Amino acid sequence: MATSVSPKLPVLLHLDSSPLESSISRELTREFVKVWKTTHREGEVIDRDLAARPPQPIDATWIGAAYTPEGARTLQQKEALALSEELITELEKADEYVIGVAMHNFSIPSVLKLWIDQVVRVGRTFSYGEGGPKGLLEGKKATILIASGGVYELGTPAGTWNFVEPYLRNILSFIGVTEVKFVTAGGAAQLRGGMDRATFLKPALEQVRTVAA
Ligand SMILES: Cc1cc2nc3c(=O)[nH]c(=O)nc-3n(C[C@H](O)[C@H](O)[C@H](O)COP(=O)(O)O)c2cc1C
């Protein structure tokens, strides 16, 4: 008797990293999720708020465990990798990622770096081969929604201070995620100067609606 296999339903992994409730990057990811849900009615969204529940920093036990073959790991080593396993499973399960990023000190929030340290793992998300390192996540796409106080246009002197976009582009590509789009709401410092929030957010929200659809 023929058995029918149901098609896999789309899954979106939604990460936020700003510590602020009034966060601009959070407003952008909220809009992305809202639009994505309308175009993927059967889809599932996995929400992970990295500021509310920061991943633990990797330590010597974690590193030792990551470089120990799976079958030879002690119970303590397995426990050390448990969160990493959970976070990597989310990356594997999702087809698409949306990541909200607040620029902090010209780079990413520390909680997002903690997440990266947990998910960039030898043998799980990358491997070393003859041709060098190889990313192991396949067929995924990511949208990175950034908010920054200043404006950092690539190719300008200010652009050299932006370590958010180049770092995320490279680290995602290292684990195999090469289809990455960026939307930046730059110049949020103008809000302190009295600029209206809706006016400031309008162009970024429009771009978000386009990339989420
Ligand atoms: C701790 C901290 C560090 C910041 N560092 C920078 C920075 O280096 N460059 C910049 O342009 N804006 C910086 N800002 C401004 C934020 O990028 C801006 O407020 C942005 O809206 C933060 O994203 P969020 O609204 O999603 O939290 C910083 C803000 C904070 C709170």
C-alpha cells in the first residue's frame, strides 16, 4: 500500500537580542514575524529572546566536550553541550531565521555573541575537511534586522566602524548560511533629538515587509 508523506511545514526561527522593551530591532522583527505568518499560515515560529534568557558562556568543559567524539563523551560533557544541542536543533529545524540586532559598541549585543559561541560547533554546524572548514547548515536563509544610533554606510569612513554586518555575514556563512539579507534602521539617535518614531521607522518597516513576504 502506498504511504503518503506530508510535506514539511515551514518553520521560522525568531531571535531578539536587544535588552530594551522599547527596542527598534524588536519592533522590526515583530513586523517581520507578522508578515511571515500571513504568507505562511501553516508555519511554525520558534521565538527565542536572548536578552530574557542569555545563553551561558562556553567554558573549558564545553570546549573539551565539543572536541570529544560524541560516543566518548562523559555525562558531564553531555550536560555541558545540552544547551548548544537545543539551539543547534532549532537552527536545523527552521528553514528561515530572523534576527533582531541592536548595535552595541559598534558590534553585536553580548547575548547574541553567547548564542553564536553555543551554535558554532565543530562536527555539528561546521566541519574541517581537506578544502578547509565547511558549513553544515544547508538551504537556510536569514534576515538580519539591525538598529543603530549612527549611520554606517559601507564605503564611507563611518562604515569601517560597523562590525555588525560584516561579522554576522561571515559567521553565518561559516556555518553554511549564505543567503542573508540585512535591513538597518540607522540613525536612531535622532529620536533623542525629537524625531518622530513612526517617521523614523517607516522606511525600515517597508523594507521588512518586502523581505518577509
Ligand atoms: C550600550 C549601548 C551601546 C551602543 N553603542 C552604539 C554604537 O556603538 N554605535 C551606534 O551607532 N549606536 C550605539 N548605540 C545606540 C543603539 O544602537 C540604538 O539605540 C539602537 O536603537 C539599539 O537597538 P534597539 O533599539 O533594538 O535596542 C548603543 C546603545 C547602547 C544602549
